[in-house]
Amino acid sequence: MSRRRPVRAVTLGVVASLVLAGCATSNFSIYDYLPVPPAFSLRWLWDSKKPGPLPDLKPSGVVSVSWQASVGKAVPGFAPAVQPDAIYAAAVDGTLVRLDPATGRVAWRTQVGKTISAGPGAGPDTIVVGTDKGEVLAFDATGKPKWTARVPTEIMAPPRVVDGIVAVFVGDGSLHAFAAADGAKKWVLQRTAPPLTVRNYAGGTSTRGGLFVGTAGGRLVALDVNTGIVGWDAAVAIPKGATELERIADVASLPLIDGNQVCAVAYQGRVACFEITRGTLNWSRDISSLTGIAGDGKSIFVTDDKGAVHALDRTTGASLWKQDLLAARKIGGPQALGDFVAVIDVEGYAHLLAASNGAYVGRLQTDGTPATGQPAPFLSNILWQSAGGNVYAVTAK
């Protein structure tokens, strides 16, 4: 967490002159010049005391690795990017790879020549990673450099490539959009951040030309991806409490698109689902989470900040079940996997819960390191990247 420092008077004077000088250019942003302190990192969750013991298991579900591929060490902000004919993954040391979706075989591997802080994002012919220096690096589907752009500070989450636009999520809370074809700047969205925030490594989700992004302060924003115009802005949570620490209510995980609604969850807040076109609230539940939500067409699943997994009715938000056997294992966000719900713990175990009643039915040991993001659905598998450097495609029956 970080306390936003006041900008010195001399800086304000410089900014004022830049504002006056920049009025004639549509790409000018005052926020390009404001110093922004780093937000609090969740990596302490990995480094604190050891997790509790593995719970007793009477397996009735079988979880297995369909394939795995070695890419390189990763941190929060890294997640595989899925395309119909390729999966892309990156590593902190600058490695970028293309994998065969069926086998995990490496089609090509390249070095971008920079330390990568987040990524990749991928579209049909554009793959994008970001650096801690604010560099946006784009490549074509063969791994050849395509263009480079800059944003004010560190890139925090995998860029989103959709409808010919690359959306880049920046550490100061701003969102920058570039043309996927040539890197031309398209638009910038800047929002005022609360004094204390949680680092958001998630990014955004998209559908039908809309981009949905959770923000610090507990908001869910729907934008037109081509213009950056905000269609609606809704409260997932309302900050409460006497201190700034108590008032943290950030949406720090990916929104979930669930048919005609979009759902999000906030830390020290609630789960809320909204009508996707107008942003009207369908329902909400008081559950706090940092790690995310998922759905299977029948239920919404969420891992709360105490390590319990909840299943909620997707239409009303009513509780269906709660499973807290894994509360001591420091589990991440859930993902639906056939008739199951899967979560990854801090030691890299994949745990299976029955989607129907939350029963603990299976687990799989991987490389001993946590996932760097919430697992993603991928055909009949889930897909994630480990801090130890592997990409896993896992299935269950």
C-alpha cells in the first residue's frame, strides 16, 4: 500500500505551464507529469508464514495435466494469452513464447531485450508485453517486433488486445489505448486514485466492443474500446471506515462476463452483478476478495479474503454453498472446470471442489510455486502460469 504524496509547489507551477501550453493537443495529459508512488504489492502473501497442512481427501474427481511448458519465472501481472491457434506466454527475463494449444509445444521463443513487468496480451496478429519503465512492446504472430510505445509509468497487468485496439493498464491507475496496427495513441482514461490502493494485476475483460475494468475505490467501469468513452460507471463497493486503511475497497481482480451481466468483487466490499449494457445493479452480496470470481453458467464462484470458496446463484446471488477446508492454504481465484471448481494454492497444488455442493474431491501437485494469476478457461482445461516458470493446461473428470 502507498500513501499518495502531495506534489510540491514547484511541480505544480511546472504542471500549470504545461497545461496552458498543451491545450492545443488532444493527446496531452497532465498525468504524464505527476509523480505517482507505487501501490501496495500482494507478493507478501507468498512470503509470509507457511500455509496450513493439506486437508484430508477422499478423491472422487481426477485432475491431471494435459500438458505443461517451461517459459521462465513470472510474478503477478503475468498470465498466458489464449488465441484460437496459439497460446502466448512471457517471463520476467524478457522471454516471449508461442505455444501450440493442443500440445504445449514451443512454436517459437524470442527475447524482447527488456525486463518484462506484465503480459502478454494477444490478438490475431499482435502480441504485447509491458515493462516497468512504461514501455509497450508489440510483436507480430511470428515474434518479430512490430512497434513500441510509452506510458507514464510501470505496466501492471496483461494488456488487452481487442477490435484492433491495445488497452494498457498502468501503475498510476490510468488506461492507455493504442492502435494494434501501428501503435498510434487512440485515447487515455485517467481516474483519481484513493490515498491507499491495492496493486491491480488483473487488467480488464471485453465483449462486443465493450471493455470492463475494475478500479481502485470499488468501481466497475464499462468503456467503448474504440473511443474510450465511458458507457457506465457503477459502484461494486463503497469505501467505509474511519481510517484510510479501513476505506480500501478496490476491485483488484478480473470482472466476469456472465451472459447479459457483468460481475466484479471488491476487497473489503462485495460481489456485485450488473446488467451489461446499462450498468443497473442486478444483485450484490457482502463478500470481500482480492483474488477473483468465475462462473459456469449456473453459479458464480468467489474466493473470499479468508480463503473460503463460495458458490452463489447467478440470478439472485443467494448462497448455494461455502467451502473453507482450504482456508489455510492461501488459495487464489477460482475457475470452473467441467463439473468442478479449481483453485491453486501458494504451493502450486490444484484443488478440486464439486461445483454442485462444494465437496473437496481432488488435488494435483505441480512445481511447488503459486499461480501468478487466476486460472483461465481453455477448451476443456484451465490454464495458468506458475511463479516457477511453467504454463499448465489441466483437465478434470
